Amino acid sequence: MRYSRRHKGGRGPELAAEVTAFGELLAVYPFQPGTPGTPPEAVADWARALDAYEAAGRALRRDGREDVLRHLDDGMHAMGCLESRLTGGPLPMRLPLCFFDPRHGPSTAEVSWTPPDGTPRRVPVCAADEVRLREGSLPIASGHPARRPATPTPSLALRDRADWNKLAVPGIIAAFLGYALALFAVGDAGWAVVYLAAGHVPASFALLSGIALFSSASALWALTRRGHLTEAAFDRSEKTSSEHKHVHVVTDVSGRRYEHVRKVSGPTVKPLPHRRVWYVPGHEDGGKVLGPWAVLGLPVAVLVALPVFTLSAAATLYLVPGRLFIALLP
């Protein structure tokens, strides 16, 4: 099987078709990373091809046409390397895409080029751009940012110019003090003092328990729907100044590795060659490995976090905005 690194063009439907075709190629390719005797380099090439396919899909969704072509080019090169390793043939030579526009295809030569207000450099170009540059002409329909005509930078709206990360904390403090002043203004001075002294406590409990509840519940849902027990093979021991760990690894069908770390009492503890763990397959972000007691620990975490979240959220709502509504009632 030969892998062509030429691309059709830059229009959206054609790019989507190329990404789909590459995904279909990966789906039917007869390669199993876990087969005994498989070269580690072949597994790495397979993982690189899968990563390139996912990256091309993400770039396609955000309309990054040049990025789509570069990821597809990297994926096809990885598949060519994979097949060469499996058949014992020579690795394919890697030619970068044309510097001026990846839609031109692989480069055929390096030529000297001077960008506007820049210094000369050697860049890889396709055959057509090589001829044009040697003749003193501009590259063909260049998509490279350095060759695009300069355009005035549009003025940004306030929501685009503001650094919301820096404004978050001052905004929360201002809202906290503003609510206390509102309670003072409507005559509820006692609860205003209580709010200033401890109003952050129930809100903090509600936030932390809500995060814990969501994390535990989502992990439990994924475990019950897609999780299954499997064997994790011992990979290595790790030692720090304060603790010792045994690391076991689960390898999925695509060759990705997921680690399960278990703390042990000391270096004399002999690691088990295999451990039973829960493996939860993922979607775009990969899967995860949970400990053997996760099927019990996650429900307990949900049962503990749920009442804490309920009570702290109710107390928070009683303070904000409940006390203000009560004070405004006739």
C-alpha cells in the first residue's frame, strides 16, 4: 500500500473528505499494537497517525485549513513509516510541505527568499514556486501569513480587550461588599455583620462540595456505563523523599498507555506483576484507569458530597439573596 502526500486543495468540503478518508484508512488498517513482537517504533508511528487524525479533525472544526493539511501530511507519513517497519522496507523520506501554501503539496527544493522587511532565509518550496522565485516572481496564491497584504487591526470590543482573569477576584470582592452594604441600607445591620464575618463559609462549602459531587457522579456514571475490570501490568517503581509508589499500566487497542499509581509503605514491598483495575474507555480525550475499589468509593463520595452540597447551597441562598428579600418585605 502506498501513501500519497498530495492534497486536493483548500476548500472546506474537500478537506473534510480527506480527513474522513484518512479516518477510514485507520479504521480498516490491519494493525494491533498489543501483538507480541511488535516493534515499539511501529506502535509509536500508529499513535502518531491517530493523534494526527484527531488534530486534523479539531483543526477542521475551527476552519484551520493549513493546519488540517499539515496534520494529514504528518499522519500519512506516520502510516508510511508504520508499513515500512512492518514489511522491513526503508523508511519513507520526509519532505515538508510548501512553505508558502501547504495546498501546493510537498516541497521539491530549498530556495532563498527574503520576506518584506526581513532577512534572507532558505525555505522549502514546491516545484512551481521554485521556478517563479528563481524568475523573480511572487509565489502562487500564497497562503503564508508573511505574504498576505497588511490589513489594519480592527478595534476590539470591551469584552475582547478586558482581562477577565484579573478582574474576577476584584469583582467577587466588590459584589461581596456591595451585598453587605445593601443589607445595611435596608436596615438589616445584624445579618450584614454576620454576612461580612462568615458569609463566605457556606458559599465555599457549596462550591467545593459541588465540584466533588459533579466529579464523583460523572466518574461513577462513566464507570457503570463503559467501565470493565482488566489487568494492569507492573511498569516501574517510583521513589520520592516521602513516599514510594508502584505504577501499573493499561494499554488500549490504539497503543495509548494509562497509569494506575498505588502508594506503598516502603521499598521492601514487592510489586504485584498484575493488578485488577477498572478501565473506562473515553472518546476524544482518551480513557482513564480507576482503582479496584472505585466501584464502592465513588458511590460513598457521592453520598457524602450530596448532603454537604445541599445544606451549604441552601445556607448560601438564605444569605444571598434570601436575607435581602426578607428585609424588603413589608
